[in-house]
Amino acid sequence: MRTRGLRKTYRSFTLREVVAVEGLDLEVPVGGVHAFLGPNGAGKTTTIRMLLGLERPDSGSIRVLGHDLPGGLGAAVAKVGAIVEQPRFYPAFSGRRNLSLLAQSVGAGAKVDGLLAQVGLADRAGDRYRSYSLGMKQRLAVASTLLKDPELVIFDEPTNGLDPAGVHDVRTIMRALADAGRTVLVSSHMLAEVEQVADTVSIVVGGRLVADGRVADLIGSRARGAVRVDVTDPVRGGEALERRGWIVRRDGEVLVVEGVDDPVEISRVLADAGVYARELVAERPDLEQVFLELTGAQGAARPQGVGA
């Protein structure tokens, strides 16, 4: 799936043009979990709605599963399962009954029990939907997207409002779908959460792409990580490390040293100053650090207006 030069604008209440997506080149590899990341208002939901034919772009091109949109929308959507908004189920019906009704509309009735088991609802399939927790409701929504046996599954902010157990369940389901050969696109503003499941990533701010690639490569290509050092004398140790040209900050009695190629060098500099390290721990960069480095002040505000 890919977009080229995708642009979408709206009119505000004052009739001012508001840019939601600007020149977006999005590339989603086949297979695996691709994270579509950015702060609230970055243009993620607007982009997904265009991918599904729910919004028409002002300009640019979209290709989904080998079909150019809008001409090939019907053929493409037939192979896509998506959760963009909270699906509407009948509160008084059981989970199985709700899913069966949806299955009948797409001719997939035989898959219902298997899908309920796949998303971990087999034991609660006969319970009324109104008795489900938020996490269980989300799992039923996932099952509904799989009725068509889609090649591409799209999740828009799938863990909003979920407790830690629910978040874990959704991550596990996404990973299982990808391991089974499907392509999973997940949009989120919760970077640390998605990092645990994503293979590749695109980061957008203000409707523009600021970085993309494999998660491991993106993290590895950024600034060197910091090293936390527990020393016998933080004052003398910090002064010695700063003279070496490194950036040093205090975190209680621990020194955090940035810009170090080899942590062993820290021990040597401290020993020469008569200060000794009790412990050195390298901090591993994560997606959140990469995001903040890439976006800077842009991540805190949306310069071009609104648009999810």
C-alpha cells in the first residue's frame, strides 16, 4: 500500500483553509505490523479515511493492495478489514449473535466460532455485549474485521481507553495477525506501546511525513544513547566527564552522560580523576526519543490546523 503526494484540506468555521494532510508519501510493506505514528491531530485518521475511500483527497495518488483509488476502491476494500470508529453492536445480543449477524451479510457464517476463539472470546461468546469490558468489545470488533479474511487489517488508535490487560490483548492479536501473513497498519500516538509490536514505522507531524523505515534501523540511526553512571563522587566525576567533552546531567546521585561512543571510556576518565563507578548502565534509545528528536517543538503543536 502506498500514497504519493497525498493532500487533504478542510474549511474551518471562519472559511479558512485548514491542511490536514500535506504531500504525504506513505509506504506500507506487505506483511508485518506497520505503525503509523504521530501526535493527536497529525493527520493519521484523515489519511486512513482516504485509504478506505471515506474521504477524497484534494490531490495525490493512493494504491491499496494493487488497486488504484478511487477506481479500484471496491476491489481493494473487499480485501481490507478496518476499525476506524467504534463498531456498533446490539447491546442485548450476545457476542456470538452480533458476530453472526455481520457474518451473514458477507457470507462467512461458518467462521464465527473460530474467530471468537482467535480473539479470546470463546468462553464469553454467549454473554450479552452490554456485559463486555471495553477490552472485550475491542476484541469483538477485531473479530468483525476478520470475517472477510482480509489481506490488510487497519487499526486506528485501537488501545484508547483500554487498561494494561486490554492493551496487551490487542498487541498480541496484531502480532498474531502479522505472523499469519497479513499486513497490519496501526495508527497511534502512543509510541512506547506500538514499539513493542511494530516491524516498520512512519512518523507524521502536521500532516507531513518526517521519518519512516524499520523500527530497529530508525532507532539505531539516531543520536547515541546516554549512559547512567553511579559514582563515588558525583561532583568531581561530573566535572571530569564534562572536561572530556561529554554532556553530563545529574539525576539524584547518578550521572547521565550523553555523546559516549564506548562506555568503557567513562571508567577510564573517572579513574584518572580518582573517582570510581559503581555501575554503568547504557540507556537504550526508544521510539519516543526518536520522535522527540525528529519533531522538536512541532510535536507539541499542530502548525497547520486540525485534523486527526
